[in-house]
Amino acid sequence: MSSLAAIEPIGGAVAQEADGHLYIALIQRAMQAKDISLRSLSMRAGISKSRLGRILHSNCAERASITLSEFRVLLEALEIDLIQAIIKVESIRDQKVLADERYVALIAMLANLFKELPASLIQALAEIDGLDGSEVRKDWAPQLQTVVIKRMVHEVTNVLRRREQIFEDRYDLRG
């Protein structure tokens, strides 16, 4: 049996919203922000205009289901990274935050972090003598999350402190 068969569902946005309207809304917002028409997106993605119209229909009840391959092709056509799209939809539920340009860098940083993190963790675990991976437990996640957040806050605080020091040195504000 494949180890993927043992992956437990965690419930995210797709499970909570069977029609996937948050993902469709992401695509619609990207189209609007980039001023891309349905016809243009259809040509970029290689999906017929009528099919795309049914997928992106403004009325959720009239909307056709989107396949994973269509979703990926649409994201690529809109130049949106898959992991960034997932982070936007799954992690940031406040629509005002999603539209706020200040969070673009945060989402990009998180996407880069998550792209490399699984392989890095697997490599790190492989280097620990006596740990074969079977000891890893799901309930470690909250503690590891807390450690990562504390470390990130510490590093960001250090960066801000260094910037402040450079500013003070440059303008001799210490009096």
C-alpha cells in the first residue's frame, strides 16, 4: 500500500466548501487585477471559452466543477504559484487581507518556505542517528509550529533592529 494512502484528510477550504468557490474567487480576482478577459485566459490556458465560462460562472449554482488539471493550467496562465494560491485560500480567510498588497511578500515567503521544508525536514531526520521516521508523530506539529513562529518573530525583530540602527547612524539621531 502506498504511503500516500495513509495521509489523513485535514479538512481545509476545499472540504468545507465543496464547490471550491474560494479558489474560483482567487482566479477571478487575479483576472481582474491583471485585466485579463475570459477570452484571453481561455487562449492562454488552452481551455475553451465556454468551458471556462461555466467554471468561472458568477452564480455558484450554475458553476461547473473545475478539475485539478484545469486549476493548475489556469494558475499557470495567470502566473500564480500553486503553493501561493493554496496559502492564500487555506490560510488567509479574511478577504481584506487577501487583497492587501502588504501581504504579497509574506505569502511569497511562505510559499518558498513550504516548497523546500518537506525535503529539508526529511533530510534532517535522515541525519539523526536512530531515527527512521516511524517515531515522528502528528501531535508534534503544534510545538514545532510554535518554535518556528518564535524564531521567525525573533529574526524579523533583529532585522528591524538593524534597520533602526542603520537609520540612527545615518542621521545621527542618538543626540
